[in-house]
Amino acid sequence: MSKRLSLMFAVSSVLLMIATAVSISYNAWLVLLFGILTVANIGLGFVVKARRTK
């Protein structure tokens, strides 16, 4: 995977984690939504990495 793509996945994951942390004080549904999006984004990064190395 290229460095630019790795950086994009890292920054988007961190931003989603920050959004999850901030939403803890507001709404439990937002926490659940951002938590699922964070896990999906991290998983997508692993899938893209695995497909690009083959």
C-alpha cells in the first residue's frame, strides 16, 4: 500500500476515534455509529492492504 493511502486511512481512523470520544458525552447512538464506522474503516484498511500486496 502506498504511503499516501496509508496516511489517509490512519488520519480518517484517528478522526473517527476522536468523533467517537466526543460523542460519548452527547448521545449513545452516535457513539455506536462512530464506533462501527471506526471499526469498518480500520477493517477496510486491512482489506485494501491485503489486496494491494497480492
